[in-house]
Amino acid sequence: MRYARISGTGSYLPEKILTNDDLAQMVDTSDEWITQRTGIKQRHIVADSENTISMAVQAAKAAIEAAAISAQDIDMIIVATCTADFVFPSSACLVQSELNIPNCPAFDVQAACSGFIYALSIAQQYIRNDAAKKVLIIGTEAMSRVIDWTNRSSCILFGDGAGALILEASDTPGILSTHLGADGSYKDVLYLKHNNIEQEYVSMQGNTVFKLAVKWLSEVAETALNANKLQPSDINWVVPHQANIRIIQSTVKSLDIPLEKVIVTVDQHANTSAASIPLALDVAIRDGRIRRGDNLLFEAFGGGLTWGSALVRY
Ligand code: COA
């Protein structure tokens, strides 16, 4: 049986840190309010000289090194982002150029904060069908460039960063399953308009998004467990999309998984959209919590609305 296995991960966070106290100097909010409602303490912010591509390239280099391959071995590039610098060329083509990766399919996936799970799902299908051997997947976001920094309801939530991984063909598992969903009838509760003339910002009905997120995350995570005939106790680590600690807590509670088994970075990174899962994954692999053979559950939701999960044997 041919599987798709994670062989290396990498990530990048901009140097500049914006704390809740810094934000309280900018809008009418407080560290206490943000911490209680979201669990966020700080977020990283791109420098003027950086962008989604430069962050993606740093994360990709670290993943390539961790996988002990050369950039020339990569035969597909998928970038998940909703803050691309160019409509075209795609971010994936720009990463390809920066890293001197030879001719191979390269494209972006746009499913907002679920983008990484969508990209992972596509990549593993190519590998399992013997149409690719080594896929570079990146989630990269400069959310600070699409945030209205005068709107306290949304500006407190987001941060910048990138996470990457190499998915390789292998005889051993591997991605066990992926599960995707979308419901465009909720297009108005969370959106970012593309406007060629004026700057547009993220628009969000926070309460509605919160409730729908818990509902769909719980459902799609349960689907992943059932599809693999696994119990919650079989999961070593949940690596969730990092939007809000209360969403994470409610979801794992409904799944009967203790919070101790959840990789939490939302306090340090805030919501980095499509970058949040690969960033959290890289942090927990590098600090030794996630080990080879562990069963991992990824789960995400975002604008669309979209959602997805993946069960992974690391
Ligand atoms: N600081 C202080 N007060 C704030 C505030 C802030 N940053 N933002 C909102 N408030 C106020 C509101 O104005 C409101 O005041 P009022 O009662 O006088 O009208 C009060 O706090 C409660 O607002 P509400 O929006 O009901 O709070 P909430 O408990 O729902 O928390 C979110 C707001 C945004 C933190 C929460 O809804 C959330 O996290 N939703 C999910 C968003 C998300 O994850 N989006 C990305 C999806 S990928």
C-alpha cells in the first residue's frame, strides 16, 4: 500500500511581537479581555520588508532540511494562503522560483483558515495515486495586512507566520484520512473582499462564527475518528486550527479528549489562518512532544465557511 507520510516540517515567525498591552494602546481593549475571551497573549507581525512569500520560503527551507531532501527532489508545490501578494503568479510559483525548484506543478489553494487541510488532502491524493513523490505544502499568511487595526472586535485575533511540511510517498502510514466540508450559504459571516482599488479588511460576525466553528469542528473530527475506527483515547495529539482557546476547549470537550493532549499555540501566535496548523505542528515536533508513531488529529475551520480534518500517523 502506498501512503503519504510527513517527512519534515518547518516554520517561520516574524521577529516583531505585538502584545495585548501594545494593542490596548491602539484600540479600546485590555489584556484581561483578550486573554479571557480568546486565550491570545501576543502575535507576530511581518516587517515592511517581508511578505507571505518570504515567510513561506523560510518555512519551506526548514522543512526541506528536516526531511533531509534537496529542493530539486520536490515534484509538487501547494501553498495555502488567503493573503497572497499576487493574484498571479501563484504564491507556489513564486516559492518555486525562490528555491530553484525545477519544473513541477505549483499552485495555491484558497480555503481561508481551512486552507492547509485542503492542501494536505490534495497532496496525499496525488501521492497515493503515484502521481507525485515529494510534495511541499505551505501555509503562509500576512493577516496583519488585511486587518482593520481600528476594529477591536477583529484586530485582536490575528497574527502572521508560515508553516511548511514535506509529504513523501512511503510504504508505512502516513495520512490515514482527510475530510473536507464547505457551506457557501454562510458566506456573509466571515469574509475578506478582493478589491483592486481600495484596501479591504476582514469582516466577521464573531459570535456566529464561534458557534458554527464548534459544531463543525466537533463533527468533522468525529468523522475522522469513525473513518479510522479509532477512539478518542487513541489520539496522542490534537493539532487544531488556532483561532480561540475557547473554541479549542469546547471542541475537544465534545470529543472527550483532555486539553493536555492538545497542541496550543494560540496564546503565542494568535490566529495565523492557513499557517496555524503547520506552525503548531512544527513547534510540537521540534520541542519533542510529537514523536514518530503518534496518532495526530488535525482540524480546522474558516471563511467560506469551510472546515476539515485529517488523521495522521506521524
Ligand atoms: N476589547 C474589549 N471589549 C470588546 C472587544 C475587545 N477587543 N471586542 C468586543 N468587545 C465588546 C463588544 O463591543 C461587546 O460589548 P457590548 O456587550 O457592550 O456590546 C462585548 O465585548 C461582547 O462582545 P461579543 O462579540 O459578544 O464577545 P464574544 O464573547 O463573542 O467574543 C470574539 C468576541 C470575537 C472573541 C469571539 O466571538 C470569537 O472568538 N469568535 C470567533 C472568531 C474567529 O475565530 N474568527 C476566525 C475564524 S477562522
